[in-house]
Amino acid sequence: MPDIADAVPATPERTVTTHLGWAVASAMLCFLPLGIIAVLYALSSNKALAAGDVDRAARKARVAKRWLVVTIVVGLLVDLVLLGAFVLLGAFSS
């Protein structure tokens, strides 16, 4: 008689990247208000992963990555607008 463990196929354990390091870096270097949201979701993903809830950790990591990208894009846009304003105001002229 086969053992019940033989009937259930083994599934490889999923790995989840929480993006915490990138979220912290984007918060410090790009745009702090949106970066904080990315950090909070990454921390939530890390907490879910530590609790063993891989599905919730993966969902939170996807949201953290989305906020991470938004933070970088908004940060670059703000930097370009500021650079344009400085150029228009003559901050770089001699």
C-alpha cells in the first residue's frame, strides 16, 4: 500500500524578494514620501515571509516593487523639473 506522502507531488519552495534594500535606497535618494510607502510594503512583505505566508509576502512584494518604480520615476521627474527651473532662472550662467 503506497504511503500518502508519495501521492502528493513535491512542490519547490517559492522564493520571494522583498525589495527592502531598493525601497530604502529609493526613499533616501529619489522621493521620500512615496519611498516611505515602498519601504512599508517591503517591511510588510518581509514580516509575512518570516511568518511563513509566502503568498501574502509575494503580493506585498509586488506592491512594494510597484511603489519602488513610482518613487524612482517621480524622483527623476522632480529632479528634471528643478534642473529646468534652475536653467531658466539662469543659475548656471556666468
